[in-house]
Amino acid sequence: MAAARYVLVDVFAEGPFKGNPLAVFPDGAQVREGLRQTVARELNLSETTYVLPAADDTHDFKVRIFTPAEELPFAGHPTLGTAYVLGKLGRVALAAGKGATRLGEKVGPIPVRLEMNGDAAFAWMDQPLPQFGAPVADREGVAKLLSLPKEAVRDDLPIQNISCGVPYLIVPIESLAHVRAMRPRQDLWSADLCGSGTPNVLAFTTETERPESDVHARMFAPWLGVVEDPATGSAAGPLGSYLVRHGQVKARADGSFAILEEQGFEMGRPSLLHIVIESRGADIRAVRVGGQCVWIGSGELTLP
């Protein structure tokens, strides 16, 4: 029998037991290749990560990310949470509580910046630039996926597949009441929702729970073993890119766009995701997503 240590953190969280929980194995080699998916299914969080030695000099650590159902090429809250754990354990160099690292994921190296604050930290990641898919015309079909009437889906904005490493079908919803009422129809779910090319849905409204927020969102990915996610960093970049591309947010004085997304409220896991988009006209030049990480605890698994 072998032992493998893991750390639990909450990401995009104002405090403990908020945001999105994550399990990090800081010495991922303690869990052998054939058991990593099994362990992720056992822990049953939206993601579990394994930290491994860097494969080359483009990054400082290699990171493998698993949902309960499959491995991901990239994910947001696992990236931030893993970097935070490495910082807390002294494996990322810090000066005055600040530091930076590069995590090697299947989409390539992801830069992360940390600012430690006691047992918490604020972390920022750079995401791959967005890839915009063609708009989806089947508004009624998308509404049915979410158990909504057709008129609940806005007709003045496109339904569109956008990826910053992981594709999401971005769906604009008329009201906060409609977003609260959404229920994913798993009997209608597929790997190619309404011809969009993705099984993942991020639905949003510009009506929010909190006055300081810009958008309220929910994310559904039952094909990944995650019926609903309380905070989805890999969807925040696509959402911010969508809002900028379609003129739904105003630029700051320096020309960049700052967006505060709230998510997870319907799950009792309120989450706040900070998004910064830099663009020149329709050309998006940088995508950054950040949030607070909070240490929850640690444990040990006994493995065969």
C-alpha cells in the first residue's frame, strides 16, 4: 500500500466553503498513471490536479487535470488553485508575498501570478487567445436544453461557441429569473449541442445578484461528469471575450476591459471571477482571469 497527500482549496472564493473546491496532489507521482482518473472519481470534485516535474524549460511544473469523467487539456480554477498550493508549500519563489510560475498543461504553458495574503492568495492566469465559432441558429433547441422557453434566450446577441483552451457554448439569457430557473436536460445533451461542436454550456445574464457584478452565469458540463460547476475559470475567458466582441461592456481609460462575473449562487457556492480583456478593435490581444484562493485543509489517500 502507498500513501498520497492531497490539499483541498477553494478558488474564486471570498472565504472558506465558497467558490469552487479543488484537490491538488502536490507530488502527483505518488498516484500512478492508471489510478489518476480513479482517484478523481473517488474525490468527486469538479477537478483534481497532479503536479509533476517539468517536461522542458517552457514551464516550471507539469500539471495534469482530471474531472470525475475525463482528463482536461486546461481548466481555470485548477490552474489558479494549483499555483496557490505550490506557493503555500514554498515551491514558488516569493518576494514580499508576490511570485509567478508557469504551469505546463496540455494547451501549453500557462503563466500564473500570485499575491499571498496569509492563508489566502489572489491569483491571475493568462489564457490562450479566444477562438470564435459560428453562431448557432437553433435558439429554440438551446432553450430546450436548459428547460427554458424560446423567448428566455436573447435574440439580439448570438449563441456562440468560444474557446480559450476549452470550448463553451455561450448563451445570452434575458433575465436573472430565467437563469435561476434553468435545468439542464441531460436526455438532450450530446457532444455536439445543436451543432455547436461542444458539450459545455455557459449561460449568462447582465442582471446580477450584486450591484458590483457585471454578469451572472451558470455552467453545465454533464458529459465531463460535472452537471453544474460553481466557478469555471476556463469559461470566464470565453465569456469576457464574447462580451467585448459583442459590445456588452465599456472599456477602461487604458482601453482594456474589466469584468466581474458572479457564478455558483444557485449552488450555495457564491463565486467571483475577475476577467481582464485587452483588445485593439475586434482583435483581442490578451485574456486574463483571476480570483481568490483559500486553503481548506489536507489529507492522505491510501492507494493499492
